[in-house]
Amino acid sequence: MKRHLFIIDPLDKLNLKKDSTLMLALTMQQIGFKVAFLFENDFSIENKKSQVKIYPFKGILDKNFSAESLRLEEGEFWSLDKKVTLHMRLDPPFDKRYLRILWLLKLLEYQGVEVANSPLGVAAFNEKIYAYAQKNSHPSWIGSNLDSLKLFCHKLKKANFKYIILKPLDLYQGFGVEKVLLNDPQFLKILERNIADKEMLVAQPYIQNVEKGEIRSIFYKGRELGSILKVPPEGKFLANIAQGASYHAIKLSTPIKRECVRISKELLKVGVPWIAYDILDKKISEVNITCPGLLVEVSKAHKKNLANLIIQNF
């Protein structure tokens, strides 16, 4: 049986009650897999054969599939070889530091280590841009040129949109997202500030249906594991659970499910089996592949441990 190694952020940066990686790792441990954690500060490799300091752990899952009583054991060294599957579970942002980690993981693949999701696939497909590339997608602008952004905003006005959404290209969980009235007297200054603050900016029309909810759907190897509808708090527009959104189980419509399956099959060809889709107003708005999340919440909503479905399809 293969050993499974999870490269993760420090435990004090994780929400132990909501972390998908901890849920999967503890489920695997309960089944009998040999699993351990690898922290970024301990991650170094050699170009021939690598050994890394890892940490076994103990813990349990509560009735809501959250990690409980998690504790690290004394560190030891594992050889990285064909007997190891390394799960890339570092949170974004996708920056220079993240890219360097992917380069190292690619070298490990050359040495026979299985990496999931594959560093090549993660590096090649930006989670937002890949969604915008689909035929059925929301109008989107990506860049850092103010004149080009003003032209895009003018098009939105002509199409009778009242608000625009501005967000950074590389962040997650709704951080840095701003809703702006297109007729705001300070609109130009707001654009200038966002261009200055963010290396690469995304602009989209505000889709009012987000107030009724946004779908999160988790797929593994082309199979839907479960989906939820995330509903923003009253008077808010961010449908992020980390920002206070509520959620409940739903069933994907046939057209959306067919589209998710199609994309999942495309990404599986580049070594990306685990995907979390965000779907807004019947269109895919993000294809999350860096560290797909909400496995705990989707499992809780569907009242079953969906990590078992991932494990069954390793």
C-alpha cells in the first residue's frame, strides 16, 4: 500500500473544523492508510533521491466531519519515491512562492513520485481565467491597464448593468472583492486605486442572482461528489462561507453537470482529478484546482463522508 503525504500550511493557519485536507487525511488514517503531514518549511528535495522530514499525527472526526483532538507526533524522515503519493494542499495565493513549490513538485514527478493535483496542471490553468475561457461564461476583464478597464466598464453601462465587481486575480475566499456602482461620482478614483493595489485585476458585471446563492460542486475524476448552494448573509453579496454565507445541499441541473463533467475530463488529462466548481447564475465562475475546499461543508450538507468517495477512486 502506498504512503500518502500531505503538504499543508501550518496547523495554526488552518481552520481545523472546516479544513478539507484534515478531513481527508483523518478518514484515510481511520481506514488504515499510512499518512503524514509535510510542512512547507521542511520541504526540500535533491535531484537524485529526496528525503523529507514528515509528521505522523493522531486525531478523530466528529459527527460533522470536522477534525478533533488533532495532534502531531514526533517528526521522522520519509524517502520520496514511487511508494509515495504527495497531495499538494497548500492554500493560495498563487504567487512566486507557490510557483516555486510547483517546480519542486514537478522534479519529484520526474523521480517517480505521484503528485495530486499535478503541478503541471495547476500551473497551466488559472482557476478564474479557465472558467472565463468557457463558451458559457460571464463577461470578464483581466488586466492592469486603466484605459482598457474604462472601456470595459462603458460596455457594461451600455448593457444596462448598474454595478461592477472588482477582485484580485490570485486571491481566494472573497478576499479583496469590491462591488462598485458604475455611476458612482468617485468611480474613476476607485478604478485607479484598484489598479494600483492589485498586480492583476479582474472586473465583471455584478450578477444580482448571487444574492440568491452560488453553487459549490466538488468533482473527483469526473464524478460529482456533492453540491451545495451558498447563500450570502442578508444584505451582503459575497457567497463565501468564510464570509458568513449559509449553505444547503442541492442537485446540479443536467446542463451544468454535463459542463462540469466535460471540464473535469479535460483536466484529468493533465493530472488534475480533484476540482471544486463555483457556479453562478447557471454559469461556471471558478474552476478551483490549487487546493479545492469545502469538502467538510458539502459532506455535512449531504450527511455522508465524501472523502470516502475520493479514497475509493485513488
